[in-house]
Amino acid sequence: MIKSTLKNVSLILTAIVVLVISTAYESNAEEKTLNLDQAIEMALENNHDTKNALLEVEKAEAAIDEAYGYAYPTIDLSGQYYRFLEKPKMPFPDFEAMLGNSVSSGLVDYGLISEDDAKYSQMGTTLQSFSLKNNFEAKAELTQILFSSAVFTGIGASEDYYNLAKEQLKSTVNITVFNVKKTFYGVLLAQEAYDILNESYENAKQNLSNVKAFYEQGLAAEYDKMQAEIKVENIRPQLLDAENSLKNAKNGLKMIIGVDIESDLSLIGQLNYSDNKIADYIDLKSTALEDNFDIRSLRSKANLDQAQIELAESEYWPTLALFANASYNGQSDDFDFLTYSSAIVGLNLSINIYNGGRTFHKKQQQEISKMQTETQIHQIKEYLSMDIKTKLNEIEKVKSSLEAQERNVKLAEKAYTMSEVRYKEGAGSQLEVLNADIALKQAKTNRLKSVYEYITALAEIDKILGNVDMKYMRRFLSRKQN
């Protein structure tokens, strides 16, 4: 009886565990539904490039604090104990010979002995030790830079480094926002392309059902039925390819926004055309050359290069520092120490006279780096000017064709409906229905691709202009104003 009860309890507990695990799994597998803004926020939170750029800003902030630290006083405490295993010796006058000579000279002077009886030793040096075996020292030392061009220039250079890191972070945020937009719209494109193909597939199946009904009634030829079946089977692999493309597009978005590749993802949004008013080429170019984040980053890099040049030049200037120290010392042979203390204060002036030309060549390298940066700025300005022109041409081309494509889709829908009606009434052929379906699918696909090209071209112009919502920036740049 007890064994039976325990067995039932065990089964109940097992069932509960299985239920909890399955519920947790279903919860983890819950589909994520995102709109564009949510996708951007997730990417900025999880994207590795953004995290690295933010860490670079934090690193630059620490560099500023370090640079200021060189201008503050330095206080060092040190202590040491040592014992002589063999005492050091140094040459010193022979005191024994000196004393003997002095005594002999005194005796001669007092007439106690004659000069001939006086014994004089030859004076020389002998090795003697003046150290005790055990020694210790405890010392506190203060150093304060009074003038150092390298320290003051280094503070400015660290500020330039921080500004560069901040601009690079903004550039990374801008690129991340654009990549999310483009990939998000790419998923919508793949989804709507799949829907169009699926609609065509459903039309083909419905058409096959109609043809089969007519064939069974003797109103359609077997050839028509075969054509309808072939149409269905031809669309099926295309539909599978479209489904696979949609999965790949979603996986690409998952990687950018930092979502588990195994999770389900559903997007809120549509590819809709809106005729946005766009500034002319001259205004766009002027804005881009001023606000583009890549150019702003390179300008900050040029400022940092100049600071590095000045930092190299600072090695030509002298350094003046105040120093002070106090020490407590002791010596003994038997650990019964004789102790004493000392304290000093002074100024230390140093200036390099010659270092093998290192300073000159270091400065030369930094000057070359600045010239390279300025060349990059010039090059990217040319690229941006051309890129803006290209995008404007793409937008104009798409806008000029979209109106016609809208009309074409409506005509294709009407033609498909008429072909079905004509076939059912016996006035048309199965070939008309198939051709009308192909034309409708092609018209919708062409329009969809054009809308995607238009939206992504607008997004790319925003990226070029540095036109990104500042709410995405403020979440990162909290220490200083943007």
C-alpha cells in the first residue's frame, strides 16, 4: 500500500515537472512582435559594434581623468631594510701611521729623543668600513609639477580623444539605425513577396479546382486541366524559396538586434509609398559635408593629430617640479638601532638637449598622420557628393515609375478577374487565366521592389546627412552634452 502511494506521488511530481518545463519552453518560444522603433532600440542595446563604441567613450573618459592626474601632486611612501653580509669599505688615510708620526714629532720637539732616534712611518691609505650591519629607511616623498608642457598638452589631447570617441559612437549609432531600417524593410519586402507568391499559389489552386470541375462536366479539355496542375506545381518550389528567403531575412535582423536565432519574430509594419519632399542637391550636399558623422569623426581625428604634434613638440620644453621628502633611518650591528631623521625640499629643472633626433622624427610622424586624415576628409567629401547625387537619381527614377506601377497593378487585377469570368463563361481560355496571373504577380512584385528601393534610398540619405533621432544618442552620451 505504501509503495503504491509513493509510486502515485512520484508520477504526480513527474507530471508537474514536465508541465512546468513545457510551459517554460512555450514561454521562451513565444513570438516576439516588433515595430521599427522597438527593433532599433533592441539593436542599440545589444549590438556588439555599439557596445564597443560605448566602451571606447568610457575609455576616453578614463584617459581624461588620467591626464589630469599628471597635474596633481604625487605622494609616495617607501621603506626598506637591508643587512650587510660583508660591509663595504673605502680607501681612507692610514690613521695609525699618522698617529705614530705625530707622537715621534712631539717627542723630538720636547727634546726627549733626538731626530735620528725618531721613527717615522710612510703615510698612505688603507681600506676601512664605516657602515653598520643592519640598516632601515622609511621615506615619504612629494612631487608637484609646476610647469610641464607635456602634461598640459596631454590634457588637451585626452579631450580631443574623448571627442573623437564620442563622434565615432554617434557614427556607429547612425550606421546601426540605418542597418536596422534596411534589414527591417528587407524582411517586410520578403514577407510581402512571399504573400504575393502565396496569393498566386492560392489563385492557381482555385483555378485548378475550377478547371477540374469543368473537366468533370465535360466543359474543359484535359489539356486545360494539365496546364492548371503544372501551374500549381511550378509555383510550389517558388513558394518554398520565398519562405526560405523570408527566414534568412528574419535571421539577419535577429543578428543585428541581438535576438536568439531560434526565436520567432513577427514585424509590425508595411512597405508604403509616401511622396516625401526632399531638398535639392545643393542643400543636401551642404548639410552632408557639415553634419555627416564620418566627416565629423575625421575632423575630431585631425584635432587629435594636431594635439599629438603639440605633444611631441612639448619634449623641447623644460620641466620644473617641486619635490620634498622626509625620511626616518636607523643603523646597528645588533638591532639596537641608532636612529635619525632628515627632511629636504627643493626644485628640479630638466630640459633635454639632445636625444638622437627622436623628438623631431616623432613630430614628423604625427604631421604625416594629420595629412593622411585631411586626405581622407577630402576623399570622403567627394564620395558623399557622388553618393547623394546617385541616391537622388534613384529616388526620382522610382517616383516617376511608381505611379505607372500603381496603375499597372490595378489593371492586372482587373485583367485577372476578367480572365476568370471569361473562362467560367466559356469565352476565354485557360492560357488567358495563366497569363493574367503571371502579369498580376509581376506587377505587384515590381511595385513592391520599387517601394523598397524608395524607402531604403531615403533611409540612406538620412544616414549620409547624419539625420538620426537624437533620442537614440542621448541614451549613450550621458557624461557630457552632445
